[in-house]
Amino acid sequence: MELLITNGIVYDPINQISGEKVDIFIKDGKIVSGVKNPKTIDAGGRIVMPGGVDMHTHIAGGKMNVGRMLRPEDGRRGIESKKKLTRACTGYSVPNTFATGYRYAKMGYTTTFEPAMPPLLARHTHEEFRDIPLVDKGAIPLLDNHWLILEYVKSGDMDKLAAYIAWMMNATKGYGIKIVNAGGGEAWGWGKNVRNLDEMVPNFDVTPAEIIHGLAEANERLNLPHSIHIHCNNLGHPGNCDTTLATFDLVKDVTSNNRQVMHATHAQFHSYGGSTWADMYSKADAIASYVNSHDHVTVDPGQVMFGDTTTMTADGPMEHELHMMSKRKWTNKDVELETGSGIIPVFYSRKVSINTIQWAIGLELVLLIKSPWKTAITTDHPNGAPFTRYPEIISLLMSKKRREEALKGVHSAINKRAILSSIDRELNWADIAIMTRASPAKILGLDKHGKGHLGIGADADISIYDISPEEDDPRKIQSALSNAKYTIKGGEIVVKDGEIVAVPEGRTYWVNPEFDGDVTKAMLEDLAVKFKDYYSVSLANYPVQDAYVPHPIEIKTRCKNAS
Amino acid sequence: MIITDVLCPFCGDLCDDIIVEVEGNKIIEVKEACETGMSKMMGHERIAAPMIRENGKLVKTTYETAITKAAEILTNSLRPLMYGWGSTTCEADKKGIELAEELGAIVDNTTSVCHAPSILALQDVGLPSCTLGQIKNRADLIIYWGSNQAEAHPRHMSKYTSFTKGFFTKEGRKGKYVMVFDIRKTTTAEVANEFVQILPGEDYRVLSALRAILAGAGDVVPFSVGGVPKGKLIEIVDRMKNSKFGVLFFGMGLTHSRGKPYNVANAISLVRDLNAHTKFAVIPMRGHYNVLGFNQVCTWSTGFAFAVDFARGQPWYNPGETSTVDVLNRGECDSALIVASDPAAHFPRKSVEHLARIPLIQIDPYASLTTELADVVLPAAIAGIEVEGTAYRMDGVPLRLRKLIEPVHLSDEEILSRILSKVREIRGD
Ligand SMILES: [Zn+2]
């Protein structure tokens, strides 16, 4: 099928197009230079962008599903009936799989990455992916608390470390390396945690700093499209800004191919000053200033929005701390040899000082980081808020007036312990196109695989919003972004006037790094021992079978020379 | 031909180390499995062909005819019930839930009559838990409460708990303390370090006493609770607090004695509270090998784990109202589709009587008491023997069942998929 989009005001930052009237031609799911007999969409002066890319959203797998099971009260909040084309929907912060696909597509998003896949439960993540229609997906396996990785980092065996990571990408059909509270997950196996980057992980004689550095090096050696993706140690602790900055500094010496070497996710939860909850304050300026003066780190905010949501993370000890504070219902799930997770419901209140400061910090980070290419818009769905709050967040970032209105109704701590009210910057549509499309695609390394832009050969994933670039009413902006005029996925119109009109299945991106055969053989001997003696499943049944990834996009990489 | 690393489609332990020898499309030997698993895998008499009841007798027919009849029954009913899913693949569960949504049916699985109290308790207080390998490698205190897994999960102790060695448990059985809480001395209790006998129906009180002592409010605990002396209760709490990694497994003895979900919530709360002192986990001993798989699929596709009513065109979850036995006892449903389960053998009499009154469709490899009530019988291939697919172990680890021999019959998934097409055809979609 051929399509022509005409009369659109196009924002395609990767191709340096910023609010220009450009025709877009589509054929066989890709952007092409011309078409013969297209169906024409007259965009009528509306905004046209590449499809949205969410680089960090917990949408699928064991953790999200326990979240749904834990919270039928949340399930009941988002009930929508089955329609001719669409399945029934439930949930607000823990939506069912179908709702997840539909709601992203309605906002003009076409690519979503699940950033915390426990390797042993990878099959579950991919099973849910199959039931999330419309969007393309990828999942990043959790590797930093893995016994074999701790052992290789400790012994300095960088060859086997890389070989093992390469094997894991295949076994989990994974995309990159996720680090969550490095070393803390293993300590949590004994109900403990690690508190700073140089504290030894119990029984493994290795520090978080060594783990993070080792994984960053292995990541670059394998030439993975994405950098290490890190949830820093000490999440949510007053004063954790120091740990965060020290973590950034750890990988300064690591070199990469033309992109960051570390993506620090949900930085809002890691930008706190103070020493207790009573004096906790925003250090967004310190984090932003580091990012502004260094090119090896990118961040996303993990924006908190007021209201009820569900927190879920592989940071088991942190969720237990939240439980000890709030006493709300709590689940924990340690995964043998590998990782863990916890879940707890949360209500972010504008009348609570801490929540108000958290809300401010996310916005501050995005506004204070000068280059939009160093950040991306996220809520760490559903931790800060459900992804469906993006349009509202964007309207706040684009309008100082809307921020001033919002500031009126919040806890007064915002005046002394945050800096939001002093920031005048208003993002423009080009910034938004970067932060919700081009930048997350680039940070993930997907720009080279047809995502985040509209150049010739790119995937024809496009959103058209019912708004002109001149419109500056933040409520109109929010409304237009909530219900795309059109969402086009792989050249097919899937949303028209905010309604789902087609439901193709999405594809799954995974990385297949090539690595030295002899090292891999030696590594597999170590791994076989782990399975024989310690895992509760056999090695033969561990890797995710092809049946679970029916529409794979395999990205092959070649590793750099052996060390 | 020898096939290794085979998964056993019997209990919630989902052992994946079975060795099977196949000759001429027949399994001739099964090694490593428990006796029940072995006999299940060796196979026994199957339903030979699709059947329809005519003048009171089941008469052989073709799949086409039986599937059409099934689709007609379901399309013509106002309140169909789709129950079972104890022993089939997640792929079949997915198709079943899609069919239920299309029909506006109630869809529910065997959880409804076994671990429903565990899910209700999870919704109430949460669930600090872990995978079975975590226990193998770390646990030094193992508690079974109202669970006689020596019979229900025969290899549980040798694979994951008492009789295994792991990374931090190199001493094996010697370094572990095993306790059994039950109302009678079970075979599990015989191999434990300690058996704590509780008076029938007193689990809730005993758990409350343990929690009170743990919270430092031991002074409110009387000198004996549920048949257990106070001194013993204090000793138990000390042992729990002083363990390095403790785990509490519970079974039907807890979920189905007086108090039901409240017992479970109390047990989970005890474990939760213990996490302020040491590391502790709790795991429900799920029965059938993939009963949890249905809960998983149902949760991600409808938002709710079981007992989902689609009559409103959207998922409505209200156990006690939308759970199978309640629907049957109210005489509310006017047809039933039973997949991979035998409610006629296990349900209360009143429920079975209603099942007998309404048109009933059965999908199963084997004839059972439910077959006696069925109006349409659709024989199915055996998941994990003749069909590949996904199953979730009791701790949520998903594994892929193998296909060992060629099936004679259609798979559950295929049958359900054909019924769904037929339903859509009848409705003119
Ligand atoms: Zn996250």
C-alpha cells in the first residue's frame, strides 16, 4: 500500500527538519522518495512527527503481571468494552496487555522498550509482548546481580564476561544490559543492601563500581546498539545525588561509537540532596550541570505525576523500604542467581512535601538539561505515573503559565526545596519531537534501524496531531497529544481521529552479538556448572525458543578486538 | 529415541529433567519422574473419537460435527460458563479467554476451588516470594504448612528444599531445619526435624499468636493456642528470626480450613513481618502443572486472575459472585464448556446437579465423571506429551512443554480456535 502525507508541518529532528511543510511518501511500510498511486492524507497544517518512542516503560512480564494481580482495584479503574476490532481493556497504572498497545497508539507512540526483564522469566515478557498489539518492542535483560557476571568481574575475565553477555542476548532475546542497584540485588538475597559504590557485595567480593565499569566495557566491546542502561544505587534516598554523580564519573574513561556510554534512567529518583526526608531537596541542578558538561551520559527523568500509581522495580530492598514506610501491600520476588523485584502501590500527593519535590525535580531536569538530545521523556511507567500522563507532562514543559498554575496548588516546600518556579524555559515542538522520538531512538541505537526519524528507508511510523505549531494553549496541546489525528505504524493507518482502526502485531528488536568461539566454549563450561548445581531448571530449557518471538528484528553486532 | 530435559505435565513443580524413551510413536520408558508423573507420561486409555449425546447415549461423530454442535450450544446460550484449564497450555488458555470474551461468557479455572484464597490474600496484603532455586541455594529454615507435598508434589523436597544442596547450602539436609505444621502427622512430617500439630480450624489463631510474639506483644498470648503451648510458639518465633533465609510453603490445609483467605493473609503477613528481621519468603504450593499459567494469561489479558465474567462486554471480577461453584449453585449458567478438568468428580453436589441439567461440552484427552454429563465430547491431544506449549511453575517460572510423540487428536488450542471461528460464522461476523 502507498500513502502520501501532504500539507503537514513536519518535525523530523534527525533529518534537520523543524516545522517545515514537507511531503512524506510511504510504500511497503517504509519512507520512500516517491509513490505512484497513493492514498493521500491531507494533514491540513497539522503537526507531523515520527512515531513516539518510549525507551523505558514497564509494560510486560512477571513483575507487571503480579502488579495487575495485586491490584484488582486498579484493574477496575480502566475498564473499556470489547469492540469490533479491539479486545476489552482494564487498568490504569497496571493496564492489561491490549490496553497498553491501544493507549500507546492513540497517543501516537509506535515503539516501547521494557527495561527490566529477569532472564529466567524472559519467556513471560515475550509472551506478554505477543499480546501487546500495535507497537514494536524490545526488552532489556537484568544482568548486574548475576552470579556468573559477579564472578567474571571479580576475576577480571573480560573475555568471558563479554561472551556470557553475548550468550544472554540470544538466550533471552534481549536488547542490551540493564543494571539495577548494582550488587544490591544479590545482597537482598540475604535481606541486605549495598549503600555505596565501594561497598563489597556479600560473599562475592566485588563492588558496585567494579560491576558497573565492567559491564560498560563489555557493552562497548560487544558494540551493542544501546549503552548500559542503569538504575543507580541508592534510589529514592535523600542525599543520593552524590552516588549518582559518582556513578556517572565511573565510566568517563570508557569509549563508545558515537553515543553515550551510560544511560541513567529515572534520574528524578536519584537527584536528591539532604540527609533525611525532612530536609530532602532538589539537586536537579547538579545532575543537569554534570550532563551539560559531559557527553558520555544521557538521562530520562522518570517524571512523577500526582495521583495513584504502582511502583515496581528490580530494586527489591528499595521496595521493602517503601513498604516499611507506607505499610501498603507489598510483593517481592527474588529470582535465583540473577535478580529480584518488588511492587507496592503509591499515592503521590500534592499536599506531601516529598512528593511535590519529586514532581518538581523531573520537570527541572528536563528543563535544565540544555541539549534535548541528552534526555527523553519518561515516567518510568508506572513508577512515576502511567504513560498515559505524557501529554500533560509535555504541556507543562511547553508552558510556563501552566507550571505556574500547577505550582499554586502544591505543598509550600516547593518554594525552598525545589527550583522549578525559577525556571523560565518553555520547550518548543522541535524539543518535544527530539525528546519523545529522535533522542530515545538514538539513545537506544534504533535510529540506525529505522526508528525515530522519517528519512528515506526509515520505518513508516508516523503520528499526526490535530494541532498547529502556533497553538500555545497548554490544554489544547494536551488534548491533541492524547488522541492522535492519525497514527501510522509500518505504513498502515492504525489510529484515525483517536480511534483504533487496525491492529497489526508489533515486532520485537533483539541484539545478536557475534563473539569468539573458543572463549564462548570456555564460558559455557562455567555456565553448565551453574545449571547443574544451582539453577532449578536445566540449561536446555532456559533459552527463549523462537516460537515466543514471532516477528523478530535481529540486530547483529561484531565485537571489537579481544583485550 | 531418547529425549532428555523433558518437562513433566503433572504437578506444580514442573520438573524439567525427565528422560523419556520413545519407540514408534509410543513412550516406552520414563526416568527420573515420580510415580504419578511417570504413569501420566506413559499414558492410559483415551477418548477414542468425538461424541455427541443422542437419546441419552454418547455416539461417535466427526470433529466437524461436534465442533459445530458445541458452537451452536454456546451461541444459543445466554450465560455460558467456561471452566477448567488445570492441565493445558497457556496457548489454549489464550484462545479460551478470547472465546469467552466473544461469547460474553464467564471464564474461570480450577483456582476457583483450590488457591482462590491465596489470590484473595495476595490482593489484600501482597506476597514476599522467590523462585524455587533461591530456596535450594539459600534456605536454612523450611516450613510446610497444611501441605503434604510428599504426596502431592513428590519430588519437591529432593529437588528444591530439604534434600538438595545449593551454593550457600553445601551441607544439604544437615544444614537445614524442616518444620511441618498440620492437623495430623503426614508423610512429610515424618521426614521433618519438627512436627507442630495444630487443632483443626485453629491455623488462624496460631499464626496470630506467632505474629503477636514477633511484634513483641507475647504477653497477650495465652499459655496454649490451637493446641500449641506458648513456650513452643516463642521458640518457633526465635527460630524464624534467627534463620538466615526462611521459607513458608502452604497448601490446601491452610487455604481450605476455617478462615480460608484470612488464614493465608495471616501467613503472608507473618512472613512479611519477618522480613524486618531476616530474609523470609512464602510460596503457595500450586497443584496442577499449569494452573498458575491460566492465572497469568487471564491476568495479563483481562486484568484479573480468575472468575472473570464477560456478560457486560468487559471483564467483571467478583469472586463469590462470578466464581464457578457460586454461578452453578445459583443455577445461573445455561451451558458449560469444561476444558482439561473434572468438576463432576470434585464439585459440591448442588453444583454437579446443575451441570447435569444444562448442555455441557467437554474437551479432554481422558474420559472422566464429567464425560457422563457431557452432551458434546471433544477428545484432545495431551499437552506436554503430544503438544508443545507454555506452562508456569508454581513460582512463576515459565517453561516450554515438549512434544514427544505425534498426536492422534487435535490440541485444546486448535479445538477452541475452531469453535471460535464457528461461533463467529454463526453470528455472521
Ligand atoms: Zn524502570
